[in-house]
Amino acid sequence: MIRPAWNARLAAAGLVAIALAGACSTSTRRGGSSGGSATPTGVATATPISTATPVGTPPSPTPWRTPAGSYIVVAGGNQNGAVSLNEVEVAPINSNGSIGAWTAYANAFPTPVPSSGPGTSGTSGMWAVNTGGSNPHFLYGNASAPGGTTYSFVDEVETAGFTGGLLGAFFQAAPTTNSTSVWMEAVCDDSFVYRIESTTGYGTAMVGPLAAGAVTSWTAQTAIGIDLDNAAVAEASGHIYTLGGRDSGVTVISTIYRAAVTSPGVVGAWSQAGVLPGVWRRGPHQGLGVPMPGQNYLYVIGGSWGSGNTTDCYVAAVDTSGNIGAWQSVAPLPAGMDYGDAVSYRTGAGTFVAAIAGRNGSTDSSTVYYAQIGSGGTLGAWQSAPPLATGRNMAAAVVF
């Protein structure tokens, strides 16, 4: 449910939250291009990456890991804030780190119509993870369907097995949670899924244990202390981070919040852990943690520094205690991107980051780029990969 106080804040900002039929769905302007925004602030001048202060060697990235990439799956999304997509596209990852041609699996995703019943979710703005293990699944939740200036969010989680480059049929993967993650990502350690609930007036860590590719229940743990949405969620050095986003659905922030995973499935207290180079939003799937041998990193890829979108990309090293080093500018994207997807993967040739689809201005994009991570977290020049068959924003991308 959405708290009255939250409705009051939305109304004060010219935003509306409407309960749909049943307790499983809400409608809100959060995250849309017409939502509230802060007064833009300048992006800080970044220090060259070569001057970054070295940090300690992190623990083994397992089970928090950069997946050995064989395929990228892109599912759902919307076009022009008006049309939901149920298309799934899959591309192979080549041994040299390049990305192959995309194959569309029509109607593999649940029908893109919001509903209080299972199996009929909208297909925008969801979080998604690879559940890992010997039986990996594409697990997603809290999908939405656009309707002009509002989005209808469905409080539901579904899953589909992924084998040999093929995504199976979806089925409901968890009981109704009565808590929705609005424009937020999630992370997974192969045993638990960690996401941030963001519709009851305060951000709270929600943790769900995995069994057979599904979440069996959700447990509310520690609250961040602000009403957060539109933020990226990432993991590095045994900590979960939120990167930027909006406070109370209105004020764009640069703050980074951090909480330690004190044991599998247990999230400790949240605290401020630094700031981004400027206020940042519209990239809930464009911030990610990348564990690498000897060093862990956080990246923000494109997004919006207060208004419009950007090609700017930044990296920061994370030490063994979860402390974040200085943010450094790395190779910019060839084109601006917000509400797209950024994923990481490794092959025998190294570790890579891919930037997929999203929006460039007001245009839905089908472009795909990839870049190799080099010494000190630098990114090599972005390379073009085959485009998606269908341009989209607010989709979900997962590496298998």
C-alpha cells in the first residue's frame, strides 16, 4: 500500500499515486520523463584515472561475481512512454568479448497489460537478476505498464529458466509482497535476491531466498532513512549501494548509501558512503558493481545529471571495507543514454561492460555498445554491436 503521507508529497509535487484494482498494483508518475526534478547542478570535474589512490585487494568475488558471459537477455521495456513490449531478445557473447546478432523470441514475456492477477504483468521498469547456480533463471519483479504520464506498477515476481540460449515459460515466483520497487535494480548472490522497496514512504532492503529459480518469501530488513526511487542498486566488496536517484519522488540527489551484507541474506544498517560527481537519475539499470581479480569497482554509465541525458561514464574503486575511492571519468558513450541497461561480463579475453538501448533524448534506442575494462577500471573505446530488433527503454537486461 502507499502511505497517505506519500500521496500528500506526490500531490504537492504535481504527481499522483492511484491504487488500482486489488492490492497488487499502483499507478504513479515516478521515474517518467515528466516527473519532478531538482535544479540541475554542474558535474564535478573528474580527476584522471591514473591519479586514483590504490585500495586494498578485495575478497574473492564469489558468489558476488561478474558472470562468465555466454548470452545477454533483454526483455520487455516500452516505447515513447505509451506502448509496453513483451518481446525478449537474446544475443551470444563471443570469446573476444564482442556481442553477436540478436534473436527475438516473440511473446515469451507475460502479456504487457497490468493486472492484479499473476502472469499478466506490464513490462517496463522492472528489476531483474540471473539467479545463478546450476539451474539459472531470469527472475524479474515489480513490472509496470506506461499510460501517458503515469505508470501502473504490479507488485509481482515472475521467473523463467534459461538453458542453451533459450528462455523458458514464465511462472509466478513469489507471493504478493505488498511492496514495490519503483525504477530500482536488484542484486543477487546466487542464494538471495536483494532489492530496495520504494513505495511506502521510505526505502527498505527486501531480501528473498531462492529455491529452484524462484523467491519463496520476502523479508523487510533495514530502512535507508529516505524515500528513495530512480536509483541504481549495485554490489561491491560485500556491500549493497544505492547510487543517486530521487528523494520523495522529487529531489534528484548525488548521495550514495551503503549497507553491509553481514551474512548471506542479512543486510546491516545503511549509512552515507559518499557522493556521485553530481546529482544523477534516470539510470536505475545503468549503475553496476564489477568484481575483478584484485579490485572491485562501481560504474555509472550515462543517465542524467539533473536534466537531459548524458554520454558521461564514471568509475570508482571500492576497498575491502566497502569504502569508495574518488570517482574518475572514463571513456564516454558514443551517444547519450538514459533508462537503458548496463551489464558486465567476462570472457577469456577479459572483463567487459555493455550499454544497451534506452533513450537518446526523446528517441527510443536499439543501439548496443560494449567496452573492455582495463587497468585501474578504465574503459577502452566503446565498440558498436548489432542493434536490437526493437528499440526500447526501461527494459531488463541480464547476462547468462
